[in-house]
Amino acid sequence: MTQSEANPVKGRIAVFDEPNAFLDIKETSIPPVGEEEILVKISACTICGSDLHTITGRRIEKTPTILGHEIIGHIAAIGGDYAQDYSGHQLSVGDRITWSVCISCGQCKLCESGIPQKCASVKKFGHEVLDGDSGLLGGFAEYVLLPASTSIFRISSDVPDEVLCPANCATATVAAAIRQVPIVSNKRVLIIGAGMLGISAIAFVKTKGASQISVIEPDDDRNKLAFAFGAAHVADNISKISERFDIIFDFSGSSSAIEQAVSAVDLGGTIVLVGTVAPSPAISLDPEFVVRNLITIIGVHNYHPMDLKTALDFLVTHNKDIPFDQLVEKSFPLADINDAVEFALSHKPIRVMIKP
């Protein structure tokens, strides 16, 4: 008998059908776990900013769908006799795991060229139509079914959900952004936007020995968090910053801030653009300034699975000396997910957590 035969029969899901409407909580049948698939009992799922953008109509998503992708949980069943994580270690029922948001085939030209997050047939947890082909792929649910090609990572049992839950989106994306700039030590760094991505980036570059960390963030509460995570200077607008920087990370997606940031890069500096994931106004760019000042501009979208490993290692190492657990302001049961969404929209905390 395979472990998949021990499946729970039913599970609750919160279905997104259209913008600016309540998520519909339903009970659904749990499909049989196929060969090399893994069924996970969800422990926690944090509400990402992109989930809120979808719910409010700022971002168009396929429907119906189960949103939520910042997920951790425990293995409930394994299809077949053997399963392994990304590092090749055997997985067992009961293991606490997380996984890459992107489901990649591993065989196409893009996967083989080292950018599996842009796989020709990529699917993403929390972004797929709820149907017979996609199944349970979202985190606003009691269970999630991992396809055979999912990049899975076992995670420490003694680090809180509040610390590890955002790892497979925000923290891994920051790890991917910082990987674009091999040398951070003794560099002057400017971070635009102090949401989950920006706050995580402050902590990363602080531990990597940045000589100066400045942050642009108009929200007062997030300004305080920026200082708590290691920023030396915080301003509400980039126009109030007069100095130049070796590295600039944009997590805001603000075209006007990016346009101003280009002139704030010092000779030989780098700008890493991460936050622009929705249609935005075009910016004006002086190519002569870029050429004469040897400026590098890099775009980062999603991440390689190894960036998730970097993120997890970072959180496990620093969870006691950096206050990541304070970034989840409140938790709600799945039954109250619409209250959780309303709280996230009205109070604008860094993160809200759903614990089924």
C-alpha cells in the first residue's frame, strides 16, 4: 500500500472568483496522490502583497483559483515509494517543508540555461486555475498537492512559522536580487521600499557588511522597522537623498522613484529592479549617463530554487538576532480569511498569516 492511500477525503479551500468579492470557503475532495506527487497539510500561509493586488483587481489573475503561495506545511502523503528534496535527501511523511513558488519542467531550454523560473511551461503556486489539471495549488486551503517537479526543501522544526513562512516568496526573491551583486561588503546601499522585500533586504545587506544602508519609505511605521532591521538613514522621498550609492535595490515598483534612482548611482554602480511586477509608466533614461558612468541595470523576477535555500539558511541562522517574527502582525484561521484580507488592506501590516 502506498502512502497516498491514506489521504484525507475532504479539505477546505478559499476560492477567489473575482476582484473585490469575498473569497468563497468550500469543502472539496482531496484527489489521489499520484506517482511522485506529495500531499501537504498546510501549517501556515502568509498573505503576500500580490495576493492583495489580485483580490482588489490591481493584478489580473486566472479564475477560479486558490490564492496564496507563501506556504509551509507537513507532508501528509507521498505518491509512490520514494521522494526527495532539492538536495537529494529522502522525504518522509511528517517532514516540515517549503518549496519554490515556480513549478518548472527542468528540461526546456530556459530551465537548462539556468533560469527555471522562466520555464516554457512554468506554473506557479497560488496563480493557477482551479480545475482538473491544476488541482490544489494554492495556500489559502487546508491541503496543497505538490506536482512531481516541485523543488522542495525540508525546514527546521524549531524556527517559528512567522519567520519561515514568507521565505519561498519574499526572502528568496531578495536572495535572488542580492545574488546579482556579488560584493556587498563595504558598499553604500540604497533600498527603495520597506515592505517585506525591502525589510528583508536591509537585513541581508547588513549581515553582508554594507558600509551604509539608506532606505526610502514614506510610511512612518515601516520607517521604524527599517531602523530596527539595520538601516542607518531613512527618508520619505528619494529627492531628499543627496549622496551617491554603489548599489540600489528597488522594491517599490515606482517608476518615478526608479527614474530618480538612476542619477543616484555612483560610478560603476548597479541598480537592481525587483518591484515592478505590474504595468507601470515608462521612465526617461539618459543613456549617455549610464554609459559614461559604467552603470549596470538588472531586472529580477522570481528566483532560482537555490535562492530559496539561501533564504532558508539565512532565516535559520539569524532568526534569533533579527526580529523577523515581528513582521507577521496577526494570524487568522482559514474560516476567517475574509477578515484577514480586510485587516491586511486596512491596516497595511507587513504580513498577515492564515493558519488553517
